[in-house]
Amino acid sequence: MSEVGNRIYLKVDRPDRELVEQFRGLPSSNVGDMMNRLYCMREYIRQMNPQPVNMLGTAFTVMVPDGDNAFIHKALDLAKPGDILVIDGNGCTTRSLIGEVMFTYAKNCGIAGIVVDGAIRDHDSLDHIDLPVYAKAVTPQGPYKNGPGEINVPVSCGGKVVFPGDILVGDPDGICVVRPADAKEVLVEVRRKFEGEQEKLNYYRSVGNNAEKHKAIYDIITEKLKTKVYEG
């Protein structure tokens, strides 16, 4: 039997933690916009925590067969504090891949979050476990523990390719994937976007709408499109 599909890579090229931390507090929407709206996970990867939480860390990737979590258990003992487990479960939702026992173990290991392209269970346990968890679905049906799988390989999660060491920025809206090589450039643009939006919001809240400026912006768009406007 080939070793393909049955491999563990221990080395992960993680970006400097100081660089990662500079994304803390920045909205996923701004991060996604400043990467030309191409690096957000699909909408079906939803935050499962009952109270809104933010997530930030580096990807520790796992690829598993449908409904089997043996290599996820293995990954829990290999990941480092600040890592986020990114689990490619092939989108299978007939069996959960992770639940309360594993959430608790992950939290105790310093794992910064869990993202599952598949299902979880023990949803209510996230009321009292301070760990960001994202998944596609919830089911009580349990997993097999036979393996094999792969750890620290490129995976598909939420419609995006995630490499080990990628920076993940998550909040209640969803998750964005930032390549470490792009992080500094993206940060500059995201901060500019965030500060601009805060300035606009402060104006709207304290003064009111700047309707003339708003209208001018979108008049340019409809004029460029030569949009036909009908009276009455």
C-alpha cells in the first residue's frame, strides 16, 4: 500500500507570533475585502459557539477519511499552543469528528481554535468551554477511529486551500485565510480599511448621513454602466 494518505509531517513553518497578533481585533470582513474577496471560507463553515467569539492563530492541518477521527486525536498531541486545527473532513456530515472530550483536551493543550469541514457533536458543551469552534453541521452520530489520514499537508476547508502555518482570522461572520508571505501587505490595507470605516461610522452616528457624498459615489457607477433610469 502506498504511503499517500497515511503521512504525518512534523515540521510547520509558522509565521512570527508578533506578526500573527497584529491581526487581533480586525474584522474578518475587512481582511477578506483587502484580499480581493478571494480568501474567505464558504458560508457553511459557521461558528458553533453560543456566544460570539473571535479566533486567531496558525493552521495545523489534518485530512481524514469520512467520519474517522483517529488522526485528529494524533494531531492534538502534535499541535503547539496558538495553533488552530483545520480539519478536512471531506464535508461529510453523517458522523461527527469531534466533541466535548476533544474540545476540552484541545483547550488544555493551548489550541486556539478548531475548524471542521464536517460535523461536530456535544454542541451545548461550548457554553462552558472557552474555545472557538467552527463546523459545517452537528450530529450525535459518533466517528470511527481507524485512520489513516494526513497531518500538515495542504487541505480543503470551507472551499479554500489551507496550508500548514497559514494565519486564520475568525469571528462570528466567518474565517479568512492569510498566507504568511502576504500578511504584512494585507495588514497595511486592512488597517486602512478598518480606520476608514470607523471614521465613517462615527460621522454617521454623531452627525448623520452624508447623503451627497454617498449619492455621488454610486452615481459614478451607474453612469459608467450607462444604467437606464425610468421616471414614474
